[in-house]
Amino acid sequence: MHDHDAPDSHLPLEADAELTYYEQRVEAIQALLIEKGLLSADDVRRAVEDMDARSPAVGARVIARAWVDPHFKQHLLADAKAAIATLGIDVDTWSTLVAVENTPTIHNVVVCTLCSCYPRSLLGVPPDWYKSLNYRARVVKEPRTVLEEFGLELAPDIEVRVYDSTADMRYLVIPQRPAGTEGMSEGALAELVTRDSMIGVTQAQEPSP
Amino acid sequence: MRIRVATPSGHYRTPTYIQGKVGVIEAVHGAFRNPETLAYGGDGRPKQTLYLVRFDQTHIWAHAEPVPFCQNDRLLIDIYEHWLEPAPEE
């Protein structure tokens, strides 16, 4: 129930916190660019909207196709952008993309220790933890402990491969196709492919019984 | 190959934790503009060949406090050519 008469039913509105140095700098540059007619406020708004509209659904669609089509998977592993373009997805503005496959003996996980490089075109805006110092510093040094914190325990004989994407490459993990999904449609399979499974901190979801 | 140890002034993309470590080239990504000049309004040319280099976790963290990883766990990292030098003979 929502009681509007109760005096403490809403927190008071507060002014936004003061802008940081870099926020001020960004605002100043943006204001200058608009003032000089190089772009409009609407251009900026639209770019932000486009960025927010990207979601892991694009990546999930690619993974589901790789699960059902071995030829596509081979193409994806050999030349990820070219393979994805065959699905009618526009990859022209993308960074170079490398797909790495999880198998019963190899588990891949991706990080960017220097900043927060991330395949945004496929996965949308990265989660906050991906950008955190904690994840970035620890996953290269104690990957198994970090993965356990995400609920993923790997057998000792599995080779853990941590990819530190320091340069122009963006990495996409192809999670293993869960057991018991043999008859499922590509669309239903895509629902099992989570963002975190494409970063490599979890497996794909099990199908609901 | 061994990763050079250096702290050039300005922007570079070779983390210090990997410097001085010996790894194996896993793949050649191709030539990309050099971020060290690109970051300062340069054109990043000449392009630098970018390699995917593979390291054993047990080698990278050999002198650190023990952490739980298994003998065959690896770290793979993208390194530009000018950061690579021949590994010393065993």
C-alpha cells in the first residue's frame, strides 16, 4: 500500500550531487561542440539512446545460432564479424571481434584490466562489476576464486583461460550448450544465453524442466 | 617472447603485471594503429602488429602469495609488437 498522507512516504527530493571534474569537462566540451554547430543536443541524445538500446539479446541470438549450426560456429570462431554479418546484423562500425569457445575442458573468461573494453555492440552497456577495480584486478590473479563468487565452480582439470582485452580486440565467450536442450528452437535457446555467460563468469542457463 | 619492462610517459596499454614475463604467441591479430600516439592526437602510424600472447598463470604470479589456480590455467593478453622481445635462453 502507498499512503500519501504519511509524512515520510517519500524521501525528500535532493539536488544532484556536484559534478566531478571529468563530468564538468565533458559538459564543457559538449557545450562547445554544440555552440560551434559541429553537433546538436539531439545528436547527443540520440547517440545515448542508441547506446542504451543495445542489449545482450544480440549476442544471445549469435550464440544460439552457433549452437544449432556447426558451420556458423566454425565461421564465428574463424572470423566473428564476418559470421555475424551473415545474420543480417550491421557490423560496419564494430571493433574487431574474437569469439572463444567454452568446452568440457576449457573455460574462457574476459576482462579488461586497463579500463573496461567490452563488446558493447553484442552485449549492450557493461555491468558495473565488470568495470570495478575488484573484478579487474582479481580475475587475472585468482580467476577460480572470482568465478566461485559468481557461483561457478570448475573442476581442477578444466583449463581456465582469462582474456585481458588490452587493445583493439573485443572478446565474446561462446558458452557451452546446456544438456537437455536438444529439441529446443533457436529462439528458446537464445533465452538461455545470459550476458554473464557471454563474459564467461557463468554458464548458460539450464532449461526449465 | 618476453614482454618488455618499461614505463614510457603517457598512455600505453601493456599492464605492468605482465611486463618481464615470458609467454608464447597464440595468434597474430593483424596491424592496428598504435594507441601510444593515437592517444595524443597522432595518427597512430606506423601501425603495430598486435599479438595474442599466452602465459601460464603459475609463471605470472610465481612470486606472489599463493592463489588457487591449477597448473594449466592460462592468461591471454593482446600485446603490440614493440613490447615484445626475444625470450632469454633457458
